[in-house]
Amino acid sequence: MTLLDPPAEKPDKSRAMSFTIAALVIVAVVVLWFTFRYYPEKRAAEHFFDALVSGDTAKAYQLWKPGASYAMKDFTADWGPEGYYGPVKSYKIIHASAPKGSNAVAISTEISPFAPMPDASDAEKSRKTKVVEIWVLAADKSLSFPVPGS
């Protein structure tokens, strides 16, 4: 090889392959981030609802991590077998989002007094299905109801 010889050509195929791989990695990272960004908060909500489904209101109350103003009798009035939301025999988490500027994740869940979760075609049972939104505090995974006006 002399000074006057042209340099060896690089194939353009390797550049195209590099860009394709980089784009696929970026897409995979974005998809995984959107899929798992609220995973710990969803798991906390699942543990709570699993305790309610099994009938263990004491464990569910403990998982709620209530403040001093929310006593066990208040909890059972909301979530107990005769409570406003009870009995909870099945549930399905339908949506999770973090309100802007909040340190909590809003989890929307369908709860039903029937096991398994009734199909949408079963009008009689599905009309008793309620959608409830609970907030899971990101720091300690405590649960609460949304604050009005938030």
C-alpha cells in the first residue's frame, strides 16, 4: 500500500446494523420502563387485595399502614365483609398512574363480591363490580384513599 492508493472501503452494512441495534435497544428500554415503572406499588396493592380476598382483614389493615385517625372499626366499615367496598372476593388492577407532583401512585382497581371476576357479558354480577382508586405512597408502600381535590 502506497500513499497514492485509496483507503480500504468500509461496508455501509455494518453502520446500518449498528443503528438498527441501537434503535431496538432504546425501544426495549422504553417499553420495559413503561411496563415496570409502578411495579412495587402495584405489588403492594396486590398484597392488600389478596389479604381481603382471603378474608384476613387484620393483615389487610396492617398492610394499609393506617394513621391514628383510621381505626380498625373504620377500616372494617370500608373493607370488611359488610363494609362499603366489601366483601371483596376478586379484583383486577386496571390502571396505575402518578399524579404530577405527587409522591404516591394512584391505582384503579375493579373489585367484585363474586369469585372469579364476573365477565362483562354477565350483567347481573358485573353491575355489582366497583371501581375503587387507592393511593400507594412510594416511600413506605402505605395505602390510602385519594384526597379530594388532588
